Amino acid sequence: MIPILFSGAVSFFFVILASYLGVKLFQSRNIGQNIQDELVFHEHKKGTPTMGGILILFSVAISTLIWADLSNTFIPIILISMLMFGLIGFIDDFMKLIGKKNGMKALVKFILQLCIAFGAMNYLFYASGQPISTEVLIPFTNNIMWDIGWLFLPFAVLVIVGSSNAVNLTDGLDGLAIMPVVMISIALGIFAYVSGNFNFSTYLDLPFLAKAGEVFVICCAISGAGLGFLWFNTYPAQIFMGDVGAISLGGALGLIAVIVKQELILAIMGGVFIMETLSVVLQVGSYKMRGKRLFNMAPIHHHFELKGWAEPKVIVRFWIITVFLVLIGLSSLKIR
């Protein structure tokens, strides 16, 4: 338990210090956010330091390397995959900073995300020494597992890549994405801890997953770093995490959910992320098929802004929704 607590504490204080110094460094190097033309109501944010996700990743990595058992098969693949997703986001952010308005091409980004997700799953299937099950746990049941066989690979990749992109789409307001990431990471850590403990998993009627308990350490590191970053990212933000942070954290949540067999619970707890993603899909689909938009703007947080909601109101209300969804997800531990 001590490594779990210290992992969160170290990443929290490290990212606080790094963010304080990072804001000054990024400002001196003019590493600032560009604002889309249609977001005229966010013009005041132009020039705000971005790519703060680098600080989050660095803090998570340092804390994990110090406190986690690196011989555990799950820890290295989560950390490496998160850093590789972060590299995609870093390249995307950097391209925007040097003048390429839309950054990396969406198709290229998507293919790279697929490659990382496939690589992680292949490791878990064939090289980890502890092959992952192809069963999907049905929440709120008495440990009912649905074995989907070879379909599990594309399903898991969909969860990982979908989570990565969903968090990225949500990261459009100050602190909007990072707080749900913090809450969901802690919740997934709890699932990992109880699933990795034979007595707890038996009592709570969960599948026993040997060595999964160690995943709680990296979950706490993510949550601690996220809270520390929120100190500077809360409205009005002094720094944004950029794609380097959003893509990597989303990918990490998806991979952790796959490892601890809580893919469907992630969909519940990440309801805000799914809502944001669906709003974009429906908006694009409606415009292409009918020539009309369903929302004033997508993702949907911008729709509410254009409806007259102040930015802090949108943020806090989305946080409140996430609190309830995470509690619903955690309630599945006992409602069986």
C-alpha cells in the first residue's frame, strides 16, 4: 500500500514543480496554444503555454520507475504504450506550433494509434508470460464472462484507441478532461487492486488476475500527476496539456481497462468522453447526410458554451456527471 500512496504523492508534487517551471519556460519559448478560427470566444486563450502533457508523462514515468515493481509484466507495457501515444501527440502538437494548422493528418495519427494498440495487445497475448484472457466481464452480474475469442483483439484495440481519441476530443476547456481522467484512473486502480488479490476478488466475485494489483501504482501516479497539473490547468488555465497529454492518458486508461477486464465499466465511467465523441460523430454524419448540424458546435462542450453557459459551469457540470458515473462503475463491485 505504501508504494501506491507514495506513487501518487511523488507524481503530484513533481508535476506541481515541473508545471510551475514549465509555464515560465514555455512562455519564454513562445510555445503557446493556437486557436481555431471558429472558436472566436476562446481568442483570449491564444498564446497560453501548451504541451504540458510532457510534464504529466515525465512525472508518471519517474514515479512509476521509483515505486512500481518493474518485473511485473503489466507495468512496462502500460508505461511504454503511454509514452508512445504521447509521442504521437507531441508530433501533432509540434506540427501545429510550427505553422501546420491541423497538425498531423488524422488518418496517419489513427494508423499510428492502431499500431501501438496492436503492439500492446500482441505483447499481452504472446510475450508477457501471462497471456490475457479473451473473455469480457459483463458488469453487474455474478462474474459472467463472455468469451469472444479472436474478436477480443479488435475489441481491445477499439477500447484503447477509442479511449485515446475520446479524451483528446474532450480536452477543449480548462480542466475539463484531466479531472475525469484522475477519477477514472483511481477507480480502475481500485479494480486492479481487488482483482489482483485472491481474497478480495473471491469475496467480490471478480475474476482473479495475478499481478494485476501492481497496476494500482501506475494508476495512482496518473491521478497524482493529473491533480498536480490541474492546479495550473484549472480555469483560467495557465497551461494546456495538449495532444501529448490527452492522447497518452486516454490510451493508458483504455489499456488498463483491458488488462483488468473492465472495458465495459470504462464505457460507463467515461460517459462524458463517449458523449463528446458521439457529438462529433453525429455532427459530421448529420452534416454530410442532411446538410444540417445537430449542434451549434461539436464537441458538445462548445455547444453548451454557445447556448450561453459560462465555461466554468460547463466544466464543473461535466465533472459532476463523471463523479456519478464513476460511483456507478464502482458500485458494480458489490451489486452482483
